[in-house]
Amino acid sequence: MRKSWSISLVTASLVAAGVLPVSPAVAAPPGATLAAAAERGGRYFGAGVQSYKLADPAYTAILDREFAVVTPENEMKLDATEPVRGRFSFGPADRIVAHAEQRGMRVRGHTLLWHSAQPSWLAALQGTALRDAMLNHVTQVAAHFRGRVQAWDVVNEAFADGTSGARRDSNFQRTGDDWIEAAFRAARAADPDAKLCYNDYNIENRAHAKTQAVHRMVRDFRQRGVPIDCVGLQSHFTATHPVPADFEATLRDFADLGVEVQLTELDVEGSGATQAEDYRRVVRACLAVDRCTGITVWGVRDSDSWRSSATPLLFDANGVKKPAYTAVLDTLNRGPCR
Ligand code: 9MR
């Protein structure tokens, strides 16, 4: 520690004396926010947001200061955007997109097709009628946000838990195995510039059947030219689903297929130094893999979380930075270590 400090002092005085050129490494100060620190390593740092919270100045103060990318937690889901067949409703999602654009933040779209949060009219359909309605939904929603969403979770959570490695049973799945690729093709046609992601939970552990099944699907899509650009690993970590020892290897396995990987809904149950260390490991794993392009935490303060009693986020209910925040900021500022 002392050694590198004195070396950088010597370097700095040589630069000041005009002996050495100013290099970006010397000139760039550590990032003071999550977004700035991530940016130094060429990554983004984002948060899941809820439109009704944009009216809370304590919430937006943290959001606008710390994050470069926002993901609407619920406002782009099927039940929110097409509550009645063919009648689209974009108000709350548009409010989030406008908030982001006014502040130079980017948007992750979540999600075009998910077996959950379906409006009742859609859940009642089957066969060709259902398939047509699914693809029309993808087309209409992706077209509405065309050019304004940097990456879409085109399909969310389509694989079963457990050891089967099978697709999850759902009305979507019952229209035929090819529903996922059909959705990706429709999304590409509707918004050619958005990155198209497959997103899921419990695919962080390389040894798990579900992880391997998703990996096989992405490999197959790449081989057959189905337009897929990224895999989103939700990364909801708990005591029973901890950060796996092989997390970096999992990210690398997906990245080796030629897709980006993004941590899309990160949160870690716990508190204090243990939680901080878990967060540090997650960020380090992403930084170690070139194609891991960014991290989104699933909420701003613990009180904003879908599982607030697990205190899984980086700010406490009062908006105070937690040890986990400091660990993430510090790890991002250290950058990719090889
Ligand atoms: O955080 C979201 C919560 O507010 C919603 O009630 C819930 C149901 O729509 O979805 C939560 O977000 C989920 C995400 O969309 C997909 N992965 C799991 C997330 C946590 O349940």
C-alpha cells in the first residue's frame, strides 16, 4: 500500500515538472459516485426504479446522483402496458423514460414477455391466437420505445427451476418451443438498435442445470442467427442462494458465446461487513469479464426493495450509504484487475 502511494507521488511530481506526460491513469480521479466509478472501467451502474417514487425528492436525489441507467421495475410489464387487448398504456413507463432522458441517463427495458404479470385477457388465450397476441405485444411495445431503450429483457424467466433443465411450463411455452426466438426476431424488427437480452434468476451458478440450459439456448441462438445480444443474470442473492464461488466463470461462459452479460437485478440479503464483502465479490467478477458491461441494483434504498426486510441494497431507509455501498464504489474504482 505504502509503496504504490509513494510511487504515485513520485509519478505525480514528474508529471508536474513536465518530465512525464499526463496519462489518463494519473489524471482520472476516483469516481465519487457509483456511475462515475463504473464508467472508469467502461461499465454502467444502474437501478431499478418505480414511477410513483419519482415524486419523492429524497429518492430522486440519490437516483440522479448515483446511477447512469434506470430499469422500470414494473411499468413496462405486460399487465402495465397492455391491460386491455390492443389498448396500450405507456404513461408510467414514459414518465421514467422522460426522467432518465432529461438527466442523460439510459434505460433498460423490462420486460416484453414474462409468464408472470400477465393481463387476464392474455392469460385466457392459447394456441395461434395467443402467439399472435404475444408477438403483437412485443412489436407494439418495442416500437413505442424505439431508439430510447438501450437494452430489452425480451424474455424473462422462461426456464424451470430444479434439475430438469427444461423450459418452464406456461401458456407461452405451450404455443411451441420457438416462442422465445420468435419474440427476439419481432423485437429486433421493431427496434433494431436495442440490445436484446434473455433475463433469468438462479443462473449465477455454473453447475446448475438451469444455468446450463440457458447457456445451451443462447449458444443455439448464436449458431442459428437468432438475434440475441446479451444475457441478464438477475443476481438476487440470499443465504440459501449465495454468491457462488464460480460466479466469474459463469459470466465468462456466457460471454464466450459472444454475448454481453449484464447483472440486471442485483441485491444481496444481509448487512454490515458480510454483505459488503458479497457485493465486492460480485462487482469484482463483473469487472474481470470484458463483456460484463454493467450492473443494476434492484432498487435504491432498502425501503424501496421488493424484499425490504432482507435489507439487500446499498442505501439504508434513510438514504445513508451502507458498508456495501463503500465496498462497491471502492471495487469499481480499482477497476478490472487481471
Ligand atoms: O420488484 C418487482 C415488484 O415490485 C413486483 O411486485 C414484482 C411482480 O411484478 O416484480 C418484481 O420484480 C421482479 C422482476 O420483474 C423479475 N425478476 C424478479 C423480480 C423480483 O420479484
